[in-house]
Amino acid sequence: MLIDKYMDRVEYKVRTVEVSWRYGSIEVNESKAYARGVRVFDKGKWSIVSEQSEKVDYRVLESRALRLLRITKPMEYARLLDDERCSGARTLGEGIGGVDDLIDIVEFISKEMRRGELIVLYEQVNRVLDDGSTRCVEEKHVYEITLFYEAVVDGKRSVGSSSIAYTGSLRDLDERMLKSIIAEAKARAEYSVRAKRLSPLEAGKTAVILGYEASATFFHELAHMLEADIPGHLNVGQRISTTSISIRDDPFYPWSPTSTFFDDEGIVTRRRQLVEDGEVISLLHTRATAAKALELGSEAYPGSSKGLFHIPKAMHTTLVVEPGDWREKEIVEETRKGLIIDGVIRADIHEGMITIVPEVSWRIEHGEIVEPVSIRRVRLPLFRALTTIDAIGRSLRLRHSVEKGYRVAEVSPIIRLEGYVDF
């Protein structure tokens, strides 16, 4: 059913506890934020009013929001899809017993680091949405560990990073997991110091193996083109790759820091197949874009909205790229000449060109990893690169990041494609 008017009340509360270790010094900081708001939609016009206070009179906010409607202008989308609403209360994960729990983790990891930085973060997020007929509540507990390991080799210094984030409890962490992120950051730092500078004459098109983080970054940028509320988004039925690539958005992916039962419009979330065998079969929708799609005769489902205090924005939760059947060793052995990209310092997309600045790169010659090399960047024309993917790994790894202030995550295998390298 399509509706042209809607109003709800929202509450948002977040508690953040951060314990940081920086070159031997330690910091413990805790903060809390609370906001209440009213959102009104009327025939394509949004009016949103909020206050960062626990003592808020909703009647005052509603009166202000209705008044503001008189000076707003309708958007392109004049109606909303009244899809399945959430109801009841859900909890994801468990909270900490006290700050000492986080300090224990910092103490364990810092013993393995001579120099560097370590941040252990705990976040409790509470959301409440009430439209007068249904009320939904979600409490989520997220943990994040980020470390920057500084290595010194022959008088040269370099920093390597590693990070994990998940929804759960501290009991989910074990010594093996902590040691693995320490080892990854340490290896990246040490190999970066030893990396050989190559001649600019070696720049140009080459085979590129994107490691887990770089691969996730690549598909993260593709996900933007699957957002139904951006101009020039991909269309259902459009083929983007001749390779059998399948991608879904999964708000229930185990451990993901973006797991959620309902989106910021109060719509029940669902697993959503976005790409099947290289063809787009669905987009990420808000209630407004889903309504427009249905009016144009296309099947669409909302449930991908982010934003309590601004116009809802379509975004993915956990983007999952289906694995292939290649072992990592096989991908390398079948590469005559190319590069492996391990870790990402920075990435962006401009006019369809993805640029990745890697932490560490490795040169491959005749199917063997030869040495770490220093490169300035890798450039990947998004849609051309999609058609050149010729190997997809069988293992998956989760990467987390922040997009427009919201947590997002991608689960991706290692892939091989063509790219352009600048030294």
C-alpha cells in the first residue's frame, strides 16, 4: 500500500567507552549522547526536528515539524511504501561488566607491541521508533579493536594496521583472534619498510590480485551504484559482469557490526539479493524509492534506510560477495605477472574510477611472490574492472568502515582483475 502522509517519534541513545594505548600512555574516555525527534512526511515533503536532551516535549517538536512543512518543497518521491513494520524489542550482543574489561584487552595486546597505537572501543546503541500504532526497540552492543603497529628495520620506520569490529560480547574474543590482528599489523609494518621502489617505467596496466580489504573496498564502491536514491544508479536487469558474481545485502550476517532487525524507517530488514550471476536483480531502497519503483511497475522492497534525523538514505548493511572456487595459492600460481594488494590506506571513487592506496603490495613473477614493492596507487575503472574479474577466492573475510557517519561492512573473497598501477 502507498501512503502520502506519515509521522513518527524517534529516540536515539549511544554510550561509547574507549580505551587507548599510545606509545606507552593510556587513556580511558566515556561519553553518552541522547536525542529525541519527530519526523513528518507529507506528500513528498519531509520535516524533521530533534533535540539532544532527555527532557523533550514531543508535542512541541510535533508542532514545530508541522509548521516547518509550510516552507519545505516536495521531493521527487511523493509517496511512501507502507511495508512490514517492526514491532517489539530486540537485543543484539551483550554489554561490558565495566571499563576494566576493556583495559584487560589493552594490557594483553600492548605487551606484544613496543611502539604504536591501540584503540579498544565499546558502543551501546539504543533506537526507538514509534508511529502511534507500532513501537520497535533495538539495543545493540558493538566492539571494535584497531591497532597501528610501528616497526623499525635497519633504522627505517613504518606503520602497519589491522582492525576487527563485531556485534556480540567480550566472551566472543579469544587469544588466537587477538594475536592474529597483532601479527597482521606487524607483518604489514615490517614488509612496508622492506618494500622496493620500482621504476616508473613499470607503471601501467597489469593483473592485480585484491586482498580481502582491497576487494571489499572495490565492492563497497559498487554498492553505491545499487542505491536507488542516487542519480545514475544501476538498473534491475542490467548486466555488470560476464563473470558469475553474486552479491547480497545481509543484515543478519553473523558477528557483523551492522547487524540489525529494522532500518531507520522502522521497516523490518531482510536479506536482499542484489546481483545474481553478474546481473542486477534488486536495489537498496527507502520507503520513498520503493514507492516510486512500484508506481513504475517494478517490484521493490524498502528496509535499507539510514538516518533518524535527516531524510532517509539508502545504504547497505553487510554486503556479502559470494565466494568462488579458487584457493589463494592457485590464484597466485596462475598469475604470470602482477601485483597483490594487501591492506588499504585510502580509497575513493571519482567519475567511475576507483583509486586505492595500499598498505603493502607484492610483486608476482611467473606464479611466485617475489618481493614487497612500494606503489603509489592502483586505479580501477569500476565497470571495466568488473568485466575483467577472472578469479574469485573461496574464503571470505569481513571488513568494516564508516560511511556518512554510519557503520557499514563488506564480506568479500580475494579476486583477480585488471588495473592500472602508478609507482
